[in-house]
Amino acid sequence: MSNLILAINPGSTSTKVSLYNGLEEVASRNISHSAEELSKYFSVIDQFEFRLGKIKEFIVSNNIDTTTLAAIVGRGGFLRPIISGTYLVDEEMLQDLKSCRYGSHASNLGALLANSLAKEANCAAFIVDPIVVDELDPLARITGHPDLQKRSVFHALNQKAVAKRFAQSKKMLYEDMNLIVAHLGGGISVGCHRRGRVIEVNNAVDGAGPFSPERSGTLPAGQFANNIATRNLSDDQIAKMLAGRGGLVAHLGTNDAREVERRITAGDNQAKLVYDAMIYNVARYIAAAAVAVQGKVDYILLTGGLAYSKYLTEKLTDYVSFIAPVQILPGEDELRALAEGALRVISGQEKAKQYGSITSKKDLH
């Protein structure tokens, strides 16, 4: 049986695609899309044919015989809340993504592209652990007002993949461990993984939690409300203030942590104050996540692009190592994580889930 898997990760300005034979990467390309190219399209979904053509160019240039593929897997987009796993692409999923019913993002194209190519190749199409994975404990959902309920929206694909790989490296089952995973990137999410389920995590997409290179994090509610009213901000301005133009961008004018660290080395005290405050905020959320398992944490895992920074990881480790041993696992290999999810299904380790069969919140628990 073939173990060839084509993995597709559509981002806002790129489409990353890789061919795997099992977990060995055979060919890969990061296809960049210029602002001029994308400006021709009214919406993300309108970019479908354009991106599909670029992927087909990759297939032809690498002499890939699509009839030999076991599966094609795309990054999952904004769907209704679902439990973690590998999902077959079905019609209900495609409709929710096309309509952007739950939100619009380039990742919505992942399942659409995988499905189209899989039909031609006569193989299965999957998505794996989209950002809407929801395994929150009921207590974690309740906020201080009944009109506002906490949502689980985070870097589920990378958090889950890193946690499973780490457990395997320790010759343990992910489902037998309590882990805190901090994904440190343009957005920052801190999840408490209790025996295979993320029972507590901040909504990193909307900007809640610690502030980050691009997100404001949880803000003082009264001041925030007053700021909106005083400045008469539009919905779009509010959204950008929370995610995109918050955090390091708002304070220092850059979302590049390397640039901030260069400024610190050059003696910029304001850059040091803000950057250290971001690290301190991440540490606070890691400590808070430990409450969900009464402090019984086996390991704390630091992952994402910012985990390459020795400055950041050393300071963060100093703050939180009293809770549990800290392991630094930098980067976010999302294509490999997609391939791993597909391989677990085609190898029989795991059964694919069906999106259309999840009809209510009861199915999440």
C-alpha cells in the first residue's frame, strides 16, 4: 500500500506544499503570492483556482504521479468547534468553508484544494486539527457574563503534533501525560493538555491571552471599552487593534522579535522593557494553565518560531521551571504535522472522523 501523501498549507501570502513518503519529505515548495497577484481576487475563496494552478505546477515539475497518492491533506480552516483528529473532507465541511460561515482565512482553502486534487487522483482527502479544535473543560468556557462564552481557537495543529512527538520521544502515550504547550509565534497560545485533551487554552486568534508580536492580548476591559467609544472605532479597526496591530507592533513598530533583540543589544531600554513584559505575560499564562491540572504537570513545552530565541526561552524557563521541567522544541512544521495526521489514518493507527456527523456541543465531550 502506498504511503505517499501530498500536504497543502495555504497561508495569507503563500501556499506551502510537500510530498511525503510516510514521514520522509520527498519534495517541497513554498509558493509565495505577491500582493499584486492576490489583489485580483475579491475574497480568499476566489483565490481557489489560482492556488490550485500553482499546486498543479508543483506536481508537474516534480513528476508526481497523482494516481500513486494514498491521501491529500490540507490545513483546516474556520469550521464549527470539533474535537482533535484527522477528518475526511465531506460536503458539509466544504460548504461551511466556502461560505466562510465561521470565519474567513486562507486556511479555509486547505480542504477545498485537497478535495479537488483528491477527486482527480481518486484518493482520500483529509484535514487535521484545525484552529477550532475544542476540548475545553466546561468550567473553562464560562466568563463573567452569560452573553460572552470563551471560544477555543488556537494553534491546535502544531500544539497537538509537538505534544505527540514529545510523548513518543519519552516512550510514553500522549494520552497518559499532562503537558502545558506554549506556541510562541506572531500569535501566542498556551494550552493545558490533560491526558490527550486541551482542556484550557487562550483564544490566540482574537488576541486574548498574553500579548505577542502582533496581538494585544487580554486588555483592561474598562479602558478598552472607553477607548473604543472615545475614538469611535469601527469593527475593522477594533479587530486590527486586537490582532495584527497590537503587541510588539503597537509598542515598538515591528513584529520581528529578532529586530527587537537587536535593539536590546544596542541598549534600547524601551525595547527591553516591552519584550521582557511579553515574556512575563507568557509565563503568567503558563502558570495559570497549571491550575487546570492542580499543578500536576509533567512537562512544559515551548514551541513556535519564537522558541528559537535563547534570550526569550532562558527568561521564560527561569519563570516557570518551578512548575515542571521545560523542553524547548522550536519551529512549527505544519506540513509534517498534516502528513502525520493523514498517515495515522491510512496506516490504521487512527480512524478518520466525519465532520458532518458532529451536530452539537454534546459531541465535543
